Amino acid sequence: MKKFKNIIFPLVFVLIILLSWEVLIPYFQVPDYILPRFSKILVALWEQKEILYKHSLTTLGEALLGLSISVVIGIVCAFSIYSWKNVEKTLYPMIIFSQTIPIIALSPIMIMWFGYSIWSKVAVVILFCFFPIVVSTLDGLNSVDKDLEDVLKALGGSRTQIFIKLHMRSVLPNFLSGFKIAATYSVAGASIGEWLGADKGLGIYVKRVAGMLQSDAVFAGVLVLSFLGLLLFSIGIILEKSLLKYRKEIKESNYEIKKI
Amino acid sequence: MKALQINNLSFKYRELDKLILEDLSFSIDRNEFVTIIAPSGTGKSTLFRLILGLLEPSKGSINIENENNKNVIGYMPQKDCLMPWRNILDNTSVGLELNGYSKRKAREVAQGYFESFNLQGTEKIYPHELSGGMRQRASFLRAIVSNPSLLLLDEPFSSLDALTRRKMQEWLLDLCEKEKNTVFMITHDIEEALLLSDRILICTQLPYKNLKSINVNIKRPRTYETTLTSEFIELKRSILNILDSLEENKGGKIE
């Protein structure tokens, strides 16, 4: 019952929007190439399903590969910045600087460097994704409980032991927040990479059908893109659920114990 | 040998000009419960960090009785400092894990203490699900589980409400009377100090230089009733007098 209550309001809200979309477009006589009716988008989605599926695999692959490399680079950067003062002084300003450059403007350079292969798209994805991961992981490392660190040192823990048992654990919530942001960026990065030059992928698909003024197909492609973003985002949610189990709400039965 | 021997210890932070400790010497015997009372913000915690080896003394030496070279100090900070991602059993056994015990063996050893710490049933529970008093007990268990030759307690009950604090003091009193531990505790609760300690050190001069040592010759076993006896109140008054005169000397302000 409670679950039902939780979904009923968003569901009704979305239905109202979709219905008014469906009804208002013919009412105001909006031409199809500006905004097609929602049902037309669904039809396009169904008709193009095989092509869309093929293209989405390419985009998903680029996004996943770029995201994974970003995670590795991000973690390595954050840990070295945290561990060595000199690395912090050198690397951190450069990382910040790299984000002041509009990445979209950098993307053509990636094409020049990596050509039309998958790596130019992966490179754009990395440019988008590694920053949130570095920053969030670094924040997590900097907010490690210093008193707890002292306790573990007093208990005889070595630097490595403390790093593994304390830092790598307490950084997880921050890292996962960064990962979730990066996950949604990764799809955007991949499609931008594809716009600049590719023969496969949802980005190039959307660009192509837009050129032909098939706006229903454009929207279908966008819908699939956002679904991919959601898919990658949910990896973050799943990781959170399994790694941060301890955050689950206090169970009724444990209230009794609390009273002792 | 003394459990803790401090000789001519001086310390100042590199960033600050003034000395925190100056030529400080004192010692603690084995199985003695010693409390230090000093105004807050004067460097008691610095003294603890020095003893823990987290800071290097500028001058002087700190010697801790050392039987097996490792895990000689048990430390209980002001906050409970439990790891939120570990359940209570794994939190309390972490000290053993750090000293080379297998996870299973460490859990086994820690488990043995749960009953006397009144924590049975909390093994699989995460810290945020427990009350403040229980978390504090768990933190204490973590400090004591590797059988340290010196226990450092940094205002262990200051974050608890008055009622829970009283319960915890009684419980600690009971525990220390059963198992003789060498304890060095920071507090600014005079009653707590008198109730628990064999000896009280009072800082009479800043930076820390000479500590006034007062023996608490109230016979054991003590209970909370002890706080109502005339000799207890007499001692409390004399400590208050010392602290008052200290404040007067400095024009009512200790800096």
C-alpha cells in the first residue's frame, strides 16, 4: 500500500504531461518537424528498434569504456593528490584548469588525435567523466575522520593498513556520488564524440535523422540515449545498495536494543 | 618500571610560538588509575597525542612499559569514533586485526568481552543503531581488547547525557575494580575524577609544567554512594580551592 502511494503521484503527473502533449499538439497545429505527438515517437521507436538497438550498443560501449577508464584515472589521481603534497601542488591546478576549457571545443582535437576510431569518443567521455570522480573522491579522502585515524594508529595500525581499512572504505559514499554524476555525463560525452565524426552510434543516428527532419526519430533516439544514461546511473545505485548496506534505516527490532 | 614515565617533556607546535608543555615530568604506576584535570583548550589532548606517538616531543622523553613491543596503548577518544560501515563486533576487533590476527580469531577474542561490557546482542548491529552509552562502551571495548599495558581515556563520557554518564561511570568503576588496568584519563568533571581515580593530577601552571598530585585515599570498592561521604566532599572542596586559586592568580582567566 505504501509502495503504491509512493508511485501513484509521479505516475499520474507523467500521464498528465504525456496526455496533454498528445492532445495539445494537434490542437495548436504544431507541425511534425517541430514537435511530433508522443504516440508518433513511440511508433518511430518501434519501427526503428533494430537500428536503434545496434546504434545504442555502440554508444553504450563507448560510454562504458570511457567511464571505466575515468574511474581508474580518477581514483589514481585523487589518491596521489591526497598522498603527496607535491603532486597536489602540480596536478590539482591542472585538473581544475582542464575543466575551464569547454570540452566541446576540445573534442575536435580528440578527433585529430585519435581519428574516427572508438578512441576519439572514449577520449571525449573521459574528459567529461574523470573530473567529478577526482573531485568527489578527493573530498572523501579529505573528510576521513582524523580522530578515527588516530585511534587506528594508536591500536598499532601501519600506514598501509589504515589506508586500506579506513580511507578506502570511508571514501566510498563520496566516490559513488561522483560516479553517478559521471555515469550520466558519459552518455552525453559519447554522443558529442559521435557528432564530430562516426559511422555508428546514437549520436550520429540522431544527427542524421535530424538532417532529414524526421523529428519523431530524433526524439526516439534521444529517448534511448536518456535510457542509456539511466542504465549507467543505476549501476551507481546498485553499487551503493550493496556497498553501503550499513546505511539502511534503523529496523524496528533494533529499537529495543537501543534502550538498554 | 613505571607503566608510564614522562621526563622533562617540552612541546610546542611549529606554527605556534608558545610552549604547550614545558619541562613536564610525572609517572604512572602499574595498575594505577590517574586522572588529569585542567582547563579545556590548554593542551591535554596534545599530551595524549604525544603519549600515543602521534606527535614528536620537542624535548624530553616518554617511556611506556612495553611487554610485547606492540599494541601497548589502548586509546578511547572523546567521540566514540566507531567505523559506521563495520558492525559492533568488527569495530571492536579491529585492533586485533591490525596486529595480525585473522578476522575470525579477532572476532572470537572480542566476542569474549561482550558480556562484561553489557553489549551482548549488538554484535551484528551497526553503530548508528545504538545509543550513545553503548557506542561509548563499544569504543572502550575496542581500546581494551588487545590487552594494552596503558589505557588512555580522553574525556570518555563528556558527550553523554547526565544520566547515562552516571551509569557509565558506575560501570567503569565496577570494571576497573574487577580487572586492574593502568588508566590515564582526561576529564574536567571533578566528581568523576574522584570517584574513579587513585590519584589526580591538576595543572596549576600554564604552559604545563608542574602538576599537583593529589592522592585519593578513599577506600575501594567505591559506589556512587561514596560521592556523598564527608571525606569525598572534603577532597572535592580542596580540589575546587586549588582550581579557584589558579584562576585568581591569572586574573580569573587562564590563557
